[in-house]
Amino acid sequence: MKKFTLLYILALTACLPAVFAQSSSLAESGVAVFYPADFDSINTLPSLAIIKDLPKRDSLPGDWAIKPEFVTQDGKTSVHFDLNANIDLYGTGEVIGDLRRNGADVTLWNTDNYEYGKFDGKQLYQAHPWVLGVRPDGSAFGILADNSWRQEIRLDVGVDIISEGPAFRVIVIEKNSPQEVMKSLADLTGKMEMPPLWALGYQQSRYSYFPDTNVKELADGFRSRNIPADVIWMDIDYMDGFRVFTFDPEGFPDPKSLNDYLHAQDFKSVYMIDPGVKQDSLYSVYQEGSAGNHWVLDSLGKEYNGEVWPGQVAFPDYTRPETQKWWASLYTDFMNLGIDGVWNDMNEPAVFDGPGGSMPDHNIHRGGGDLPKDIHLRYHNVYGLLMVRSSREGIIDVNPDKRPFVLSRANYIGGQRYAATWTGDNSATWDNLKMSIPMSINLSLSGQPFNGPDIGGFTKSPSADLFGNWIALGAYYPFSRNHTSNETEPQEPWAFGEEIENVARTAINRRYRLLPYLYTLFHEAATTGMPIMRPTFFADIEDENLREEQQSFLLGENLLIIPRWAEDVQMPEGDWQQIPFEETDDTYQAIVKLRDGAIVPMGPVIQSTEDYSTAKMTLLINTDENGHATGSLYDDAGEGFEYQNGEFAELKFTAKQKGNKKVNVKIEQVAGAQKAAREFRIALVKDNQIIYSDWSSDDELTLKF
């Protein structure tokens, strides 16, 4: 009997996960770090996500709620968190699905996933080992697995993070609100830098605009139609045989002249650069890369080659400091042609003939500096991050007085420090339009504020109705770009006829009018880490009815964006007033509501950010039940780095309404050395109407009504 019992216990134990002892400590207030007993720092550190030391400062408080269990599951290193069933979960980075992530199962392995067709869209271009939890009372926590190896996040019963790599540390943030958690995450992983102002404008792209005369015609088309735009994008067809850092001699014979033409029309240009370098002995970039021993190696220590657009290519090993410097140096001649921004694509890395569409797990990255030598299974998810970091450094070296702009398809948590992102190869379907909102919100809740989808859809051709609805919403994404494939019908704003052209013009005009507010939000993101695009439940973190609302979203704290197609939207409490813009369109234009107690600065209609000015602004005001309202404006040159030396202005607006007779507004500069003369007028928004005051350059305004 005793022998049978022992065998039974041993068999039962073999089915259970092995549990390891652990150490824990507070690194700072509200931030705890947990290490498994078998942790070896060489296997996961230095962290490419965390930018600060996390020393043991204090013991973990006895009432600390969110504690991990380090276990092995199916022979893999894992961590498990028991959670109450009433906790709402968000984050997990770039994936399709509902805003509320409870029940989700996400694989973190950066993957070229055309139309989100593989893995049910649960494995896309970026990896964010991050979960945000919000309790019924609004208090919140965040869980960050500081581990770049391939892993899976399961949110079925609690939180499970299962890695194919060695033991890893886990960081838990505990705060009073999800907003505080987001700020703490940004403090740990870094904040985005202030982008150039032009990057906030509307942007037009296609795979591909070719030849250069087509690009010029496109620029002329925007200006002749008075549709605002700031950027035209060049996809891979501008290259000579898809060789990076080259130009097609027939289609783009004089890129400097083309960029000069665009600049004369107040456009900026962004050009694509992929990581794969064509294996061509006559090609200078391949020659340099081979001479410098810069390539990722296969498991036998030989140059690894795989098929991408140019054919067989070699891949830079960005873990090597020498390779990082070499890659950065390639941008010198390239940017000196008048190129304004860079688009790093295919950097998961995508390999057409590779296993799973990438390179083999056991390829070798040689490392150097702080990064140890290791296999691709460790560095795959950070390959894009390392690439854009090197690209950004090269661009700054060429143009030290300009803010760099890099867009990347692949990235890793913390990569917001180096690049903006878009959500990859979506489709022109209603489902993809609707899912773009929770996708972008959860990216924002995973630390990447500068993001958005391809407006109109990359694949397939949208109907006029679908495009009209998408462009009307797309004007409010943090990153606002229309991009489509070479296999689709044209998607320029005028491609669908006069009605949709007017819809597009109206929507884009509204984006440009809101640029003073939007630029202020980007400054907030750069200084505090707060998302630009936020879930509606941020308006009232204790209102559980808002936790699953994913048709509407907040733009900052003060504007609520509701697509015209949305149904049964859960509204936050309060007197949210719809802004009655001058142009009316009840069919397509998104509804924009102003929070009670808010002041939002708005500028005039302009054709590009070259015309941007804060010299004359309208203050949209919706006073609260006590007659009060507040708001702010951040202003700087929109380019360069002098704002870091105090050359900026931060204004605070304070309004007080006295009955139904008048509103007084006080304007105060609270930070910055920049001085400028400005005119303001009050625009009181009540009952779907706007009541305007006269223009005034005084620091106190009055509206009598």
C-alpha cells in the first residue's frame, strides 16, 4: 500500500509544473523586481527594454498583491500570476482582437503576417511582453517579462508567460490608476522623443509611387485640390533592383532634384530601407558588409543568406557595435540627398524562404560591447529595435540639428525610444477598420504612443463608402498615413470621386486645425509617457461599463472620438459636448466631443505644417458644472533641439463661467523661455453650438452672451 501511494504521488507530481524559489525586492516605490532561483543574468541581460538600473532598495511589502510563481510548463521556463476574475487586462502589444485582453493567447515572435492571415492574427510584427491590469476600483498594475526570447502570453486563468529561453526576471508595477502605471512603464522603458512637427501631418504612401514624375504629380494634386498633406513616401521600387541605399537610374535618376521639388511644395519625403543587403559582388554595400564581417552567421559560422525582395541577401548583425556604426554610416550620403525620414521595413526579419518566414533559430549573433554572443532565438524579437536604433543614430549624425523620424514595422517594448510604428499589412475591410481602434489603443497601452494603421487598408481595394469612413476616422490616429499595395486601385483622397474627396478634405482639415492640441499631446507623451490615443475608460477608471468600449477612444484627456458608424457606444459620465465644426457631414465625419471642464486650443486651416503657427488660436471651452475649465498649449519651433534648452512655451488656460452671462479666460505662460505675440478668441461649446468672443492679444479674455 505504501509503495502504491508513493508511486501515485510521484506520477501526480510529474504532471505538475515545477516551482522554483525566488527573490524579490522593491527597486523603487511601486516597482518590484522578481528573480527565479535559477536566474543567470548572462542569458537575458543587459535588458534592451529597461533603461535604468533596478537595484534592491527595500524588501517587498507584506501586502504586495501581484506576486509571480516561477515554474516550468511543458519543459519551458514560465511565470504564473494568480489574479481575481474581476480584473480587466490590456496591453500585450500589437495583436488583433478585442481591447479587453482577458482570455487572449499571444505569441511574441515578430512575424511578417500579410493580412494578419497567419496564427489567427495573434502573432504579428512586434513583441511586447507586457500586461496591464485594472481592478474594479480603478487601481492598476503592470507585468513586464524582461525577456526577448520567443514566448507566449496566456490570459486564460490569471497571467502565464511561457518562454523558450532561460529563466528571466519579471517586473511588476503597482499604482493607484492605469495612468500612473503607464507613466511608470515609460520611466522604466524610456519615452519617445519629440518628433518633428511635420510627422504629425497627414501622409500619403503607396507600394509604390513610380517613377519620380508620378511623385511630383501627386504633390501637385494635393496642392491644387487644397487637401492638406505633409509627407510623400517612397516604397521599394525607387531602388535599383531593390538594393538598399540605391536609386533606380531610370525611375529615380535624380533623387536630390525630386526632394528639392517636394520641399518647394512644402512636402517632406520618407524612403524605405530594409535590412537585407543583396548578395552581389559588384554592389558596394554588400562589398563593405563582407569586408567588415558584418553579417549574421548560420549555425556553422558562415554568412547566412535568405531570399527577400532583391533575391538572396545577407543580414547585418546589429548586435555588433562595429556593425551598428557601419549601418549608421550608410545614411550619410543617403540623407544628404534631401531625404527627410526613413522607413525600416521587413525587419522582423522577414525571409521568404526561411523557416516560419524568418531566419533559423540557431543562427549566430556575435554580440559585442554589453551584448553577449547568442543564437537568433534570443535576438529575433529585438532585431528590429537594434536596426532602428542604428538607423536613428546615423540620421542624427548626418543632420544633428534636425529631429530624426524613423518608422519601423518590427519592434520590441522600449522601441518607442527610436521609432514610430504602423500596424502592418492590414486589409480594406470593415473588420480591419473596426479592429484598428483596439489594436492602436493596446499598442499605446504597451508603451508605443506614436502608432496607427494603414488608412484605407493595405491589401484589397476599398469601396468609396469604406474609404470615406476610414479617412474620416484616420484623421485622429496619432500616426495618420494612407498606404496601399501595388495590387489595389488608387487610394488618394480624390480617387473615389468628388463626394469622398470632400469627406477627406474635411477630415484632414480638422486634424490640422487640432494640431496645437495634438502637438501638446505629443509633448505630454515625450515627457510623461502618457499615450496619445487612450481607451475611453481612462475618462472614468472606476466605471466598469467603459472597460470593453472599443469603438470610441480618447485623444488625450479632453477629446472623445466616436466613428460615425459606431453603435451603442458606452459614454463616460459628464457633459461631453459635440464640437460643431463649420463643415457639416453627418454621413462620414467622426463625432468629436469635448470633455466638460476642458479647454482645447485650435488653429486655422493650413495646407502643411510649414504654415503652422500659434499666433492666432481659438480656445474651445466646455465648462463643468461649477463653471470651470482648464487646458494647456505646448509650443516650440517644431524642429531641432533648442526646446531642450528652454526655447519653448507652455501656456495654461483657466476659464470661469459666471452664470449665463459671461466667461472669463486667463492665459498664463507657466514654462519656457520662448516669447511670442498671440491672439486668442473664446469658443464656448454648449448645446451643439459655438459662441465666439472677439479676438484679443490680452492675457485675459471675456465672452459675454
